[in-house]
Amino acid sequence: MYSQGLIGAHHEVEETPEFLAAFQRRIDAEEKIEPNDPMPEAYRKTLIRQIGQHAHSEIVGMLPEGNWITRAPSLRRKAALLAKVQDEGGHGLYLYAAAETLGVSREEMTEQLHDGRAKFSSIFNYPTLSWADIGAIGWLVDGAAIMNQIPLCRCSYGPYARAMIRVCKEESFHQRQGYEIMMTLARGTPEQKAMAQDALDRLWQPALMMFGPHDSDSAHGEQSMKWKIKRFTNDELRQRFVDATVPQAEYLGLTIPDSDLKWNEERGHYDFGPIDWNEFWRVVKGGGPMTRDRVRDRRKAWEDGAWVREAALAHAAKRRARAAAAAKTAAE
């Protein structure tokens, strides 16, 4: 989708007040910023951080679901889950490629993930204990992802916005797939419905945490909104997710695990209870139940795949050498 030839191609500019004002005017006019356009260094770094974290989340997110491919309850479920995991691998590749246009290599981003400098979505620090968790991930986690990612299709940075169009289409399918799993369980035996309710009980709060901290505690939110990297705040997106998801749970006959949850006629939104932010920050700082396992598995996959990357680079070098030799022969 994007060329690695753009790695390191960003232009250093003198960030005078005039330059910054002109850049903001482009943003305000809804112009797309492209890889070779001059941009503030802080804008570039903000995008690298956000796109890199997004890419890592897609790749790490394959792990809890991939663990259930062989244990899915039918061939149909196995095939559907396998296709979903494959989609998520593709999403990660789109996003790594988009980040590379900002002058960072995939190797550098991967190293940052492995040594803890880069993060991935907090939700993937939790285990998948039952088949119902796969349904809940599709329904809640992909549902939250869609809520967060659809506005990114209008992100001010062109490569990121264009990558998100396909990602959102596929995430929408994943959300429906997860909801259908939950519906099947909720309409099944009492034991199956209890399994679905248990998955909802455990994953509801982590799903709400996916949108990030309260706006007042978000270090990058205000500037990202000004640059139109983001279009809505964390709290706005979280409220939209709750408003959309509660009626879905009611249709399933499942109970959202929140005694404070109620419809507020005056606000036109659901009120919901407090989020355990101590838990959120503990997970973000590397203390999640599965954090070490996830990073360990990604590091092992990277190391085990080194020979493939080396072989691909060697093959590409041979092709370039043959093409150069052919061009030289033709010129003579």
C-alpha cells in the first residue's frame, strides 16, 4: 500500500509561528496531510505513537483469538475465526506501512513493543477463558474499535485515513460475527447463557477502558483534536459505545454488570457507573494478567520469523541485481 522508500523521507522544517499557523489552516480547511508534506515534528511523533499503538494492538489482538481456533465448537466457527485473525494481521500490516511513511521503520516499532516503550490496547492484556469470550471480544471489543475508528477515516493524515476505510469495513463484520456467537449462546442452554453472561461480566469494564482515560487525564487528546487526528474525545466515544451497546445486551437477554446503569431522559444518554482507573493504569503500565505472555509471544514470533525476512530481503536484492544487469546489457 505504501513504499518503504518513504522511510526517513520526512522533511525537517523551521517551525516558525508562520509555518505553524499555515499548517493549522490546512488542517482547519480539511486538507489531507500527505507523507512528503512539511509537518510539525510533534504532529509526526503523535501520529507515529498512535498508529504504532494501533498496529501493535491489531497484531497482539490475534493472540487471544488464535488460541481458540482449534477449540472452536464447529468447523464453521473455526473457519470464521481463522478468517478474522487473518484480517487482523492484515490490519496490522496496513497500519505499520502507514506509520513507515512518517519516517519510522517496522523494525524500530517492533523493538519499542518488545522493550515496553510502545503499548497496545489494554483489552488484550486479559485472558480468554471460554468460547464465549471470543463472542464478547467480537461484540464488545470490535464494537468499541469501530466506534473509535470510524472517525479516523476522516483523520487529517491521508495514509492513516485511507487505511482505516478498509479496516472499519472488516471490523464491522467482526462485530456482527461476535454478536451472533453471543446470540447463539444466549438462546442456548442455561449453561451456555451463563457462559455468555460471565464473559460480559468480565469484559465490560475492560471494553470501556479501551477508549482511554478521562478527557481531563488524556495527555494528547486536546492537541490531537486540534490537529484533527481525532474527531471525538475519549469520553464522547465511550458514551456513544454505552448508548449503542446497552440495547444490544437487552435484546440478548444479558445484563450489563453495572448497578448504576440507567437511562437519563434529560441527557438523552445512559448514565453508567465509575470505571476502575487504578486497574486501567496498572494494566497500561505493564501489570495486566497477560501482559508478559503477550509480549513474550510476540517477541518469539518475531525471532522465529527472522529467516523469512532475511530470505525476502536476499531475494529482493537478487532481483534488483538481475534487473540492473539486464539494463546494463540492454544499454550496451
